[in-house]
Amino acid sequence: MEKMKTDKRDFFTSLALVENFFILSDSGRLFDPSKAQYYKELRYELKKALVTLLFWCRPQLEESRGILWVYEGFNRRAERFEKTAIEKSYSGQGSVLSQEPADSPTFAAMQAMLFLGLLPFPGQWKWLELLCENFSEDPEVQSFLENEKDIIHRKLVKKDLLKLKLRSFSQVLKAPEPPGEKGVLRIFSMPYLFFFCPGLLKELSRDYFIYVEPAAGINFRHSWMRIYSGLEDPVLFGAASREDADFLGSQSGIMTTHLAHGDYLETDAGNADDSGVRGKDKNYDIVFNNTFDEMDRKRHEFMLDLMSHPLLEKAKVLFLGQGKERNIRCLRQDIQQRGLQKRAVVVANILRREVPAYLRQCRLGVHLALQENGCRAVYEYFRSDLPCVMSTATAGMNMDIINPRTGMAAPDKDMAPAVSEVLANIDQYDPRAWFLENSGSINSTKALNTRLKKIFLNLGYEWHKDIVSLTGSGPGRYADKSDMEKFNPQIEEISRGVLSKLKTQIRDGQEIHGGK
């Protein structure tokens, strides 16, 4: 079974590095011209440390400093860095922000810009874009850009661009009604497709307001998403967690909503009864529904640890998920080695429509993942009337959905007692009723429509037609299949124009990049 990529030494080393950077920033001794190489290495190490703390070691960070401690540290010091970048920008006349320099930036100004653009300060993307546009020959900026291109290239080579269709990554929610009313386009997958051709994104945005749902949280890691901040209109990002909403919302041209992915779960799954049956015997106490191909991120090992806790030593657990056979085999081996084979059952690669039938056999769901963005599995628990116990260290989740009606959120150290308590008081929860009242495709579409209408009117656009109902899966992700046919003219127009050029430019970019 996959092991975590860090240990306690990584956590304490990373924590000390960030703390020492904050201390150095406050000391007034940060911009020493004799330490240019040190500052370059410091930025590199800080970026690695931040991923360690905010991704792999989130539970330890939560317990020691709190998750938001990192962001608050950068936020408190942003004004000082910005003042250095602006006031000491040039030895002659001119302002770095005007992009009309009269001379080269001072050492302090350049260093301040590099810190602002390469680390998760509020408004990071505008500084990064400034570095890319005006200082692309700087070795550190060059290295950053090459690494960024490599990351996107590796993502793209996994995709079959010849078979790429608009419905593979986006959907029309509202058709344009020129001249005064834009359409709405939802990008629910592969938002990086426009990285090598941002001009096509601008072309698309002339007719459509863009709504983007990143695949997962901790979005400071994905600075390539700044391509969405340079459009004429703002872009709405679906960011389930407050952590991501605050970071993304600090970027120019970005607005946020907590609605993303799982929020649009279909109210019913096509079954006669999607709810659990209270009062009847269940086959499993706990269900753990997560992919088997990212078990380090989803934390299957922690779930197995919990099964050995005295409070849960009799609990029977169903492991559901999709994944490669070798990974499923590793999990089963780990279960066998721990002697849990009588209490742990693995069911792999079933169809999505079969999931509710398995959930009805369970009493509650447990969710421990380090990173999500509105995870569908949690909403599926609610729909099937299962309370959920979630780790408070999980990134990319709207913690407001875990409430006295739906379950309990707890830090890792209190997870076993929390699961035990919810199991002991299972009848006091009514997650399905909460889901039907507050979430799912119908409610979330209405909430998104209200937000979009307000944005349109504030931007001076007309609004005569509402968006259609959307879902998190299925044909084109439309709640009503006929909507996909209704938007065929718009889908065909985008496919012949922007999508066709997008495929060509990505292919050409891949050939150029691959030939370096």
C-alpha cells in the first residue's frame, strides 16, 4: 500500500523554514544585496515547505498552528513587500505597476517582486504576471516558467486530443443573446487546456461568462490558473473551502462561490428509494468511498488505523472505490497483514448507479482525504441518509455542510471518538432531509443562478433567461438531457471555432515543447 510522502522530520523542518522566513521578513534584514543566491534558494525551499505543510502534513499543521496560520502570515506581511516593490521599483523614474519602467529595478524591488510572485501572498498572480511579462529573462523566472510548462505538458500528454469534445470538459449553461446578454460556460474539468493558448480563452469569453471548477483545493499550488484572471470580465471559481475562496478571491479578476462538483449531485440516483432504512440491520457500520489510485491522499491507511482503535475494534467497514488492480491488491494485502479481513470488505470498480445500493447497507460514512474540491462521495452519503464524520484537516470542502443534522467534523486525534459517538447516536441525524432542503442539483442550480444573475447585472449585462439545471455527472452534466440538444447550435459553434483552434495550438505547443 502507498505510504505517506512525508514524515515528522519533514513537518518540523518545513514549519521551521516558514517561521524563520516570517521572522526574517519582520527583521528588516531581508534584502541584503550580498545574499541574492540565498534568497533564490529560500524561495525554492519555501515552495516545497508550503506543499508539505498545507498538503501532506495538514493534520500536524492543524494541531500545532492551525491551517490558516500560513496564509495569515503571508497576508500580514504583504503590505511591506508591496511597498518595497513599488517605492523602490526603479533607480530612475517610473512605477513597476505601470509597466513603463525608466530604469532597471533596484535589488530590493526585484527581490520583493519575486517573493510576491512566487509565494502565496494575496494578489500573487498579478505580481507573477508582471514578472513573466517584464522579467522573463531572469534565470529564476525562466526556471519557474519552464517548470510550469513541464507540468501542463505532462497533463496534456495523458489526453487524447483527437477525441477531445466540448462536453469532455465544459458545458453551456446559458446561450448568448447578443448584443446585451452573454451566455454562461461551465468548465468542470481540465481548466489547464487553455494554458498554452490564453488568447482562445479571451475569444471564448467575449460571448460567455466563465464559471470554473478546479479539480481539487489548495489552489495556491496552481499558479497557471492566472490565465483566468486576465479576461475582460471576472471569472467565477467554484471553490468549496474558505481557504481556497480567500486565496482565489484576492487575485485580480477572480470571484468565488462555494458551489462545486458534489453540490450538483442528482437528487435521486434512479432508484425507487435512495435513502437508507432506519431501524433495520445494516451489513456495515462504516463506508469509506474513495479512489484506490490515490490512497496516500485519500488516507486509506488512516482508516485502517482507526479500525484498530479500542472504540472501533468491532466496527465493520466497507471500502468502495475505483482503481487499478495492483492498488486494490495492495489494500487487500494491508488488510490481511493487519488481521482485519473479517471486518474490512473491499468492493471495487462498480458502476456509479450501483453505489446507492451499497450505501444503503451502511450506517455512516467517514471522509479523511487531505484534499478535495466539493467531493461527491460526501453528498452521496447524505443522499442515502448516512451521516458523515469528516476530518477537519480535509482541504477543499465546505465545512458548513457538516452540521448537527449531517454528522460531525473532528481533528485526526479525535476521529475515533467522533465516529464512535455518531454511531451511538445515529438516529439523531437526518442527513437526507438536510440534503433535499439545502443541496443537490435543484437547490445548487438555483443558488448558482442567483449569484450569476447578480454578477451580470452588476457588470451591466442583461439577464432574461436563467441557466439550466446542472449535475455532477451524466450526459453533458445536464440534469435534463434535452438541454444538451437545445444547446447544440452553441456547442457546434464553439467546437468548430475555439475548440478546433485549441486542439491545433495545443498539438503545436506539445511538438515544440517536446522537441526542446
